[in-house]
Amino acid sequence: MANKYTLLKKDGLAKRAEFETVHGTVQTPVFMNVGTAAAIKGAVDTDDLKNIGCQIQLSNTYHLHVRPGDELVRKMGGVRKFMNWDGPVLTDSGGFQVFSLASLRKIKEEGVTFNSHVDGRKIFMGPEESMQIQSNLGSTIAMAFDECPPALAERKYVKASVDRTYRWLLRCRDELDRLNLLEDTVNRDQLLFGINQGAIYEDIRTEHADMISELDLPGYAIGGLAVGESHEQMYAVLDAVVPHLPENKPVYLMGVGTPANILEAVDRGVDFFDCVYPSRNGRHGHVYTKYGKLNLFNQKFETDDKPIEDGCQCPACSRHSRAYIRHLLKAKEMLGMRLCVLHNLWFYNHLMADIRCAIDEGRYKEFKKECLEAYGTDTK
Amino acid sequence: MANKYTLLKKDGLAKRAEFETVHGTVQTPVFMNVGTAAAIKGAVDTDDLKNIGCQIQLSNTYHLHVRPGDELVRKMGGVRKFMNWDGPVLTDSGGFQVFSLASLRKIKEEGVTFNSHVDGRKIFMGPEESMQIQSNLGSTIAMAFDECPPALAERKYVKASVDRTYRWLLRCRDELDRLNLLEDTVNRDQLLFGINQGAIYEDIRTEHADMISELDLPGYAIGGLAVGESHEQMYAVLDAVVPHLPENKPVYLMGVGTPANILEAVDRGVDFFDCVYPSRNGRHGHVYTKYGKLNLFNQKFETDDKPIEDGCQCPACSRHSRAYIRHLLKAKEMLGMRLCVLHNLWFYNHLMADIRCAIDEGRYKEFKKECLEAYGTDTK
């Protein structure tokens, strides 16, 4: 048995679980740190991730396919060995990047033809290709290849797209089953998560959720959110969709989000999250604290000898002042970005630990309320 | 007594010594890691420096005066507290940067007027200003304010410049004596090192060395080398000048250099070095090894699963392959630069440790010969 999801506790709809994989056990709710090109942006190494309390990280199939190439990563023993990370890794399908980064896309039933954002060369990716690439990367969890239509796309387009995404899911499942049986596959226990789509059309979403749930996959994601719709629309979709996904499987809300988004989504039954906010904001000197977000470029921190957040034990707060980090950022010293990213990843991972603790202790609603009052609700 | 230089051993002209300061004892020969703007470029933190075996670091007076400002650094408790480094720090005088970075310079007996390279504003710096700034920075060792004439400048210009640099040294000494007596000075034990100049004119150099040696300062530097002359010219200057500096004081060769330069200079009696090569080269993927320098962008490292240097215990080599680091560099991930800089600083600091050991054991000539045969002589 290559994976096992154990629901330890429910508090309202919030789930506290553990997810066992061949690469280690993940305590959920969990935040996956984003290592797009097999590296966390901001000069953060995998041993830093350990110190931060990171349990699982995400890498991007599209980026690694384009550079250095998934065949190279396979030769190096897969993405985990390549970047020296012995915990679980989830790879996305490449679909989102194909639809957001690449140019001159052409979508057909077989898959998508597009131009690489690095060198412009023409690439074809369909469900089979995405599985083959992810199999080469040897991640713990592979994501199904899907189309992520714009949040506000027309109903007719979304319906046709979701139907195709379902057909693609069946092809992904068959192809990964085949790949996992091959002798020389990097990770023969690679797991497939299906992805629910449907933009903000709740009936399309729930019908699709019912269909993919029947496939009894190891986990399910909700995709196509945080791409232009309001937070209220996002929460409404979660309210509608999560009850249509199996309770005894991990639910992953892709690309989300702010601390407030995560707190709300956990309250609706979500287990897994990933988001570039902590690293991207960190690189711009925006740091999360229990009082809300600070912009360290602000002049008022010029001679502030306090840490980013008092009491924080992260590598930045335990050693450096706001004044010093502000100076580094202004002098464009990479160390400034590294310290802010380390702090933000620490903040996110420790928020998740606090969330797990609150669910364990049956006080999640109260915990969420306290956090939202302290942070505010929009701290992306 | 704020400092004490103890000559432990001589092996030919090579000196093995220890230099005690109020901020800790330095074992020499030593390489000072360059933290220009109170940060090591390449996202390297002061705790990384400790792991690398760094004993002392250098910060740049000109850069810190321009940004964030030495008054701010003083408010934050001095540069050591500001960047959280509890070992010794040497600050340069700002002179070299004034003459190399700033524009529209005007040199007078009082000092130099120039325009900031950051915002263009007009700044005046003379011996007193340089000492005041360095006093605000609170470094362990302050360098005298000097003019660094071009290596190939005309004799007449160099003579006049060196005479002025001598008069500036007297003013530096008097001003630092005054500042060290003030109640609210950050480091009242701040030491002054004089700087020998004279381009490649050996008679001007030795006469000047004799004059500054009589001042009985805590240490002496040789400046104005590695600025355009050949390596042979540099070594000839060292052959001429070092015997004119006191043997019982540290001798610091400023801004030098390649591993080969350091090996040759130690053999001529130099104690202290600093150079941007390891960090600058690291940021460009050029890494030092016992076999010579490697360019990790080279295609031949694409699937090379060996560390940068086999047997190396640095944070890069102990965790990552050449193939992975090459990928990071090509993908412009900051982590690639950080790993290469960490490796190079490790290489330099461990080279110095090996040099000290070889002198201790009376086999320095042999050690130098082995290294030069292994590295080649020009590995900047």
C-alpha cells in the first residue's frame, strides 16, 4: 500500500489527518513550499526547509521539463535526489503553466501545443506526456493534466473544458498505471491526484467532483481558484465542492493563498495548500507577522532594532533586526531576500502547525477568529 | 593593551602569528571575507561565515557611509552589532572606493570631494572624516585614509601623492586618538593600520615604509597593488617593501588575490589578505578546487553527480552535485550563487588554515610548490 490517509480528528468541517507515502508521512493541514525549478526562490536550500518545519514541497513540471529537462532529472535519480530532499514532493501537471506562461497555445483533444517561455521552441503536452514527465521527475504525488480555464470564462466554454479535463484524467490514470509498472521507473509508487475544475459554476464543479471521486484516486485537488475571482466566490466554491469529494482522501486547494484564505479553506475541509506568496512577498521585503504584513522598505523601520516578529524563532528573527534587513533590501543584497523568505516560510509552516494543534484541541473556530482579527483578512 | 601580535613561527620569510584584539584573536596568515555593505554578497549570513571558518571580515567605509549611513550604523551599535558578527571587523578607509567608484573627484590637501555613486550627491572625505566614519562603524581595525594612485602612474605624481598620504596618516592617527578618548565612541580600542603606497617605484615604497614604520602603529598594509601591474611586479614590490615593515606587526596586502597570489605573498611575509574573487567568482559559477578553477556553466557538468570538489566539507559539496548547482545557475536561481560563494569562501579559508599548518610544520616552501603545481598560477 503506497499511501494511507488517516483522519485523526474533525472540528466542524476542518480535518486533521496524516497522509503516509513512501517518502514520508505528512501531517495535515499542510503548506507545501514551492520549489518551482527544483529550488526555493530566495537562495533557500533544502536543509533550510527542514529547519523551517517544511514537510513537503512542490516542484513545477513545466519548468523542469523546459530546464534542465526531465530526462536529465531522471538520470540524476529524480527531483528528490537531484535537489537533495528526502521528504515527499508533489509535482503539478504543467497544465497551469502551459495556460499561464507559454505563448501561442493550441488546445486539442490530444493535448496542448505551445511555445517554451525560455527558448520559444514548440512543445506538445497531453495527459500521457505530463505523466511521463512527472514519472521521470519521480515525485511522490503527480497531478493530473488539466485545463485551467479563466475564472470568469463563459459557462459553455467551461463545461466543454471540464468534460475534456475528465477524459484527460482517465488517460492520466491509465498512463501512470502503465509507467508505475515499468522496471526502471524512478518512483514506482507515484500517486495520482485528480483535479476538480469548473470555474465558479457550482453545478459544473460538483458534478465533476462526483465523477472524479468515483475513480477512487489517492487524493483530489481543487484547481482554477485564486485566478481572478473574489475571495467570497472562492469560499462559495469550497462550500459547494468539498462535500462532493471523499472525506477519507486528502483535499488540495491549488495555488492558495493568503493566511486568511488558508484559515477559511481549512474550515471548509481542505488538507493541502501551496502558494508562491511567502517566497515572492519575501523577495520584495513584505513579511508576515501575527500583527499583519509589514513592508520592510518602509522608512519607519530604518533604526528599528526589533526582529521582524517578536518571539519568532526563524533564522532571520533569531539573529537580525528589521533595520539590518531593511538596509540589505535597499542595498539589493541577496541576503535581505533570503532572510525575508526564510521568515515568511517559517510563518506559513508554523501557522499550519498552529492550525493542526487547534483542530486537535477542538478549538479551530476560535483560533481562526483570533487570527483573522489579528492579521486582517487580506494579507496576500 | 588593545592588541598584541605574537609571532609564533617563521618558515623562510613566511610568518605564522596570532593577533589579539578586543573582538577576538586572529590566527595569521588569514583571509578576510569581504562584506562590502555589511553583508557578504551571495546571500551569505554571518552564521554561514562561522561555519566556513572565517575569522575576520572586512566592510567598506565608503559603501556604508553612502548607504545606510555611518550615523545609522552607529545608532545600531556599530557594524558588528548591526550585522550580528561578534568577531573582529576591519574597515577600509574609503579611499580606494573614492578613487575607483565615485565620479568627479577633486583632490586637495584637505581631502577629496566626490559624487556618490548611489545618488550623485557631493561628499567630502579627508583623513578626519574617514576616521570619524570608521569610528561610527566601530570596527576593530580602521585603515588610514590614503590615495591609491594608478599602478602605472608617473613617478612625479606618485611621489607627491605618497608624501600627501603620509601627511594624511599623521592626521588619521591624531584624529583616531581623539575619537578613541570620547565617552560615547562605539569601540574605544579601535586600531589604526597605516598603508604603504608608491605604485611600482620600489625606492618610493621603501622610503615610505620606513617612515610609517617609525610611527609604531598596530599594523601596516601594502596598498595600490593588484590594480593593473603584473604579478611579477607585485611580487617584486613585496620583496622590496616587507623587509622595511616591522616584523612584529601584522602586514596586510590589500585586495589580493588569487590563491597563487596569496601563496606567494605569504612566502614574502604577509599576514592579512582580502579579496572579492571568491564571492564574485562564485556568483558567476566559477569555483575553486584543488585541481584549479571550474566553470560550472560548462556543459560537461550537466549530469555530473560529483560535488564541486571531492572530499570538500563545505555546505555546497556536502549536499549537492555539480549537475544540480549548474542547473540552479542556468535557471538564475539565487541558491546557485549562494552555494558557489559558500564553496569558494570555504576554499579560501581552508587554504589559509592549510598555509598556517604548513608554516607550523616548517614545510611551507614545499606546500606552496605543491599547491601551485595543482592549481596553476593564475586562477583568479
